[in-house]
Amino acid sequence: MSATDTPDTMHIGELADRAGMSLRTIRHYDEVGLLVPSGRTTGGFRVYTAQDLDRLLVIRRMKPLGFTLDEMADLLRVVDALAAKDPDDEPALAARLDEYLDDARARHAKLVERAGMAEEFIGTLGSLRASLPDRAAPTAAVAPGAHARRGVARARRGVARARGGLRPTRASDVGSRRAPR
């Protein structure tokens, strides 16, 4: 491919945005041979096509089902062979595709079962929380930056203490390194 890309091509950043995946993951898939770019610019940048995006979306859909990289590569070979439309290979490819379909359905069923368990667990926690008095309710969300402001205040106390500016105000603080409350 040339450096003057047509609208049908995209660089890795656009591919990552469209697929909702990280650049690092896409580069990894390139390194292991799952998703080789359709071309490179004269500067060496990866260039991808809509077909590459479709291939990446197949990979992305397999990942949550727990398919290994080898299984992904095998299925992609089946998909590529089906696209070649060789009638002699079609029955064997259809059988392999059926195996992946059955496997994907079984994996999906396991995920649905686990999601149901997670919902039950959340319900259990909600019931437990509902049985507690309101005063035990968690405090409101901390305002953005509040943790940083507390950290700055602690740092200032540490500097003041180091300079001898803070003195213990309670008997229990005498000899301790804590700032007065």
C-alpha cells in the first residue's frame, strides 16, 4: 500500500477505535499472526482494511468465550477458506465450522450460568446491606480531587513537623510522630 491511503484503509489507531481494542492488543495479534495488516505505508506504519476490521471483530468476539489464540487462528483459517469458495473443501469446512458453533454455544451457556450466579451474589449482598441500619450506610462519594487534597495536607503537615512547627497538643501525642487532631 502507498502512503496515500484511500478511505477504504485505516491506520492502527482508527482500527483500535472502531474495534474498541487497545493498540497493544492489535500489535500482539500482528506478532502472533492472527491479524496481519493488509499493508504498510512507505514509512512502515500498518495499514488495515475493512476486511481486517471484520477479522479483528471475530477475534474480539471469541476472546470472552475463552478461545485460545490457536483456536482463533484455526477458525480464521476456516473463515478464509470459506471465502475462497472452493466447492471441494466446503463439506469439511462446514463440519469444522459446526464444531466451532457448538463449542461457542456451550461456552456461552457457561457464561450465562456464571452471570446468573453473579446476580444471585449481588442480590445476597443487597439483602445483607438492606438489613443494616441507615447510619452504617456508606458515605457519599468522595469529591474528585479530595484524595489529592488530603495528600497535600498530609505532606504540608510532614514538612511543618520536620521544621518543628507542629507540636503535640494532647498528652497521648507526646512522643508520637502524629500531628495533633
